Amino acid sequence: MAYVAKCTNNSPPTPISVNNNPNNPLSFSPMSSSPPTSQPSSPPPPAVVLSPCAACKILRRRCVEKCVLAPYFPPTDPLKFTIAHRVFGASNIIKFLQELPECQRTDAVSSMVYEANARLRDPVYGSAGAICQLQKQVSELQAQLAKARAEVANMQQQQANLLALICMEMRQSPEPVWQPQLVDTTCFLDDATLSSPWEPLWT
């Protein structure tokens, strides 16, 4: 193998290898001065395992990326979907959610779960029975409040009448007249009266 020095523009010579193959005498290949470096291969990213939502897990079906039930029935709370599914059914729940805008679906799911819980507690009246009971309690409390307010107003009126009566009696009663009291001084003896009986004893 021979080396040919090629000089252009005052640059250092680059070694060129000449192929000794007789079939291709003009074949040149530049030789690298440094051995090739192998780049370390980065480890592959970990695979993200997506857990199916509680609805798809209970229904035993594949949970797709745009599942309608996934945002409202997380896999950590399977009882929520179980109660709603027992009363309304999965197809009705999906139909209700698809007919509503996304901003109202969270409230709709909460209402369905509340209604399902009330229906399981009271199969006859459901949430209507709980509402009637609460309205009855509100009416009783309002009656007690009105009674207490009437008693307070009555006591305030009695207190005002009593104060007015006291003020009227104080105005009608005459003012007391203070007269000087005469003091009886006969019980007091002067020095002359006390000393007269004892004079002969001292003479």
C-alpha cells in the first residue's frame, strides 16, 4: 500500500490509500487518522401501562383512548359505577353523557350516583322520599322559629309596658318634704348641774 501526499492551500497532507486492485487502479479511499468511536445506546423509554376505567373493567371490555366513562368513573372507585350501573344501566349512562356537553357531565354523574344510592335505600320513593322528609323538617323548624320570635316579641312588649308603668308612677307620686326634726336636749346636763350636788363633799 502506498501513500500519496496531497497539498492544497497550505493544509496538512491527508493520507490517501491506494487500492492495489488491478481491476480498479484509480480507486482511492481516504484513511481516517482516528479509530471510530461507538456511541452508547440509550435505554428504551419505559412502557406506559394504562389502567382501564372502572366501567370498562366491570363490563369486561377494552377501554379505548376516548372512553366516555373514563373521566367520571376512575379505576380507584369501582363502587361508584357499580351503584349507577345497577339502577340505570351502562347503555343509559353512556347515552345520557353523550347528550350533554362536557361541562355538565360531572354534575350529571353525581346526580345519577345520588339517585341510585337513594333508590337502593328506598326502592319505592327513591330520592323523592328523602326530599319530602327534608321539606318536612324544614317546615317544622320554620314553625319553631316563628313561635320563638313571637315569644321574644311578647316579652319585649311586656318589658316596655312595665317600664312605662314605672315611669308613670314616679311622675304621679308627690315629692317628699323634708322637715327638720327637733332634738330633745333635756337629757343632756350641763357642767353646773352635774357639779352642784358634789360641792359639799369637796369642801
